[in-house]
Amino acid sequence: MDVSQKRILIVRPDRLGDVVLSTPLPREIKKKYPGSFVAVYVRDYAKDIYVNNPNVDEIIIHQKSKNLTEHIKSINEIRSFRFTHSLTLLPKEDINYKLFFAGIPIRIGVGHKFFQFITNTKSVYRRKLKPLRHESDYCLDTIRKLGIEVSDMNPEIYLTPKEIIEANEFKKNILCDKKYLIGIHAGSGKSSPNWSVERYKSFAEELSKNQGLEVVFTDNEIPDILKNTRFKFVSRNKRLRDDVVMFSALDFLISASTGPMHVASALGVKTISLFCPLPANSVKLWGPLPETAHFVLPEHDYCQNLCPVNPDDCRLEGERGITIEKVLNKINELISEK
């Protein structure tokens, strides 16, 4: 097949962090096949991750079909692009059938589901813990199946020149006479071990004692305990793309393992992330990839002795957990290096 005829659809209608970790694929495909057509298939709320990406020719919005008419309409939309390949990064039965009936000749998915078998979908298999690799690396297995060698796993989000100016103005206005803008994202959508909001509040109060730091919260919703405090919430009621611009203005983002952590990291912002050492939640699997990423973990034996079994219930508390002092020391260490 002529290079210019390759038309590849990357399918990732998942959570924010998952979509960010799929961004290396278009870049690596274009390196190998610069004349190819590359599209992404994502949910509407996550499309802003790919806006202004020079390696993406089209963003197609996935909407769950409520009836046969909507399903056929979605199939026809995909068919209209005449894709030669599709790469599905998480097995979804309804999407699998859409790609099949859209007539895409070469379809590559993750796993070995029955619906993949009967539609003749080629598969890559994730043995996530044997050996443990990064989620971005697992995603890239789908393009390795096409014979593409990967040279860079780092995710990236692209800003327009106008957005860069907006970010600089935002930072200038909010910093005033202070030196560093520190973002704290207290929520994690119950997707990973995390501090309680009360602890984040105490941490922010301690951090704010440094007169050179401006501390803001980046959560969309304000927890009750943080209402009527002096802290600014800079993401309230904004579009995702507005938040992307805001995150790019930060000097540091402090959070647990969550989507905004991946957004900030893909923008080149220094991240300090609270992580659990257990394999399913580990830095090696879910941590940001660039050199700007930094981590704070509990003591080595914390999980063996104090794990609540369900990671979503873990608050990383106690002297052998992740203390406020540990995170303060990490950010002070990084500031002193600047």
C-alpha cells in the first residue's frame, strides 16, 4: 500500500488521563508515514486534548448509540473517512462492531475477546504485570503491530500562539509579586489512593507560608471544607481547553494519580504526584513520563501493613504514609534547584 493511502483511526473514548497517554501514537505514526491520514475517535469532553495537534488530521466524536438508527449513522460517519486501519486501545464491544461494519480492513485491538475473534480483529495482549510497563507503552504496542518502531513515549499537548499568550497573561495577573505558581488538584475521581481534602487544605496552608509562592486549587468543584477560604479556584466552570491553558501556566502541580496530572505533565509542567507502590497503581504503570515528573510514595512497608485492600479507600495517612512534611520537602528541594 502506498504511504499516502494509509488512513489510520486511533480509538480512545476513555477518561482524560487515558486520552493524554494516547497522544504519542499520532506522532510516531507520522514519523514513519508522514503522508498518512491520522484521526482520533474520542469522547466530546476529551477532544480538547487533541486540538491543535499537528499530527492529527481529524477528531471524530464518539457518542454512545441509543438505538439502531444512531448506530448506523455513527457507522456511516466512520465509513466516510475510508480508513485502512483502526487501533482500539481498550476493548469495547459496541465500538468493535462499528469498526467492523464501517469496513475498515485492518483492525487492531487490545486483548482477546470473543467479539474480536468473530470480527477477525487482530490483537495485542497486555500482560500488565509480567513485566510491568507504562500504560503509554502498552498503547504503542498497537502501532508496533504495524511495524512502526517507537522512539518517544512521552505524551504531549499543543497550544496555539494565542493560548501561550493567554497563559502568560493569566500567570502574570495571578502571581503579582510572587515567584512561583503552585497548583493543587485535590480530587482524583476515586481512581487512585489520595489524601483527604482536609489534608490538602492543611498542606495548602503550610505551603502558603512561603511568601514567594502563590497557591491555587485546580479542581472544577469546590469541596465544602474549602469554601470561604482564601484559596483561589482557577478551573471553576471552564471548558477543558481553558483548563489546559491554565495548567500550562503553572510552575508545579501537586496531586494524586489523576487526569489533570497527565495534562500538566504533557504540557511540560513539573508535577509532584502522590503514588501508591502497588503494581496496579504504580509509578511504573501510571506515572507521568517526562523528566519534569516527580513522585512521593509511602514507606516501603506501608502497603504491606496498612493497606485498606481497596486502593480507592487509601488516604496514605500515618507517619509511614505520605506526610505533609514529605511533600513540602520535595517541593522545596525542586524550588532550590531552579
